[in-house]
Amino acid sequence: MKISARNMLKGKIKAITEGTVNDEIIIELPGGMEITSVITRSSVQNLALVVGKEVYAVIKSSNVMIAVDE
């Protein structure tokens, strides 16, 4: 696999929550941290995503926002 995105995090699918059009995918990263992605249900099916499957969270963004509590 070759891809232009520089931020790729490898992990395993911990949970899939099905929605009407989109599904929420929770990926557990090494060390126990989690990242969540919302993708179309057809993408979940096309990628054959199931709990326990090793995947990459690919992050490509032109902005990274930072927030703090007041």
C-alpha cells in the first residue's frame, strides 16, 4: 500500500456501531488509546471490516484545531 497521507496509525477494530447510512468504527491503537472514524456503510462492507481486523487510521487534514477548557 502506498498513500500520500503522512499520518497513519495501525490498530485493530474494537467496535462497529451501525447507523442508517454511516457506521462508527472504533480502532484501538497500541497502548490502548482509541480513535473513532465515521464512514459510509458501503465502505465498511467494501473493506470487509469486522471487529478484530487490523486496519490503518489514515489522517489527512489541512487543519488541526486545538481547544482548551476555560
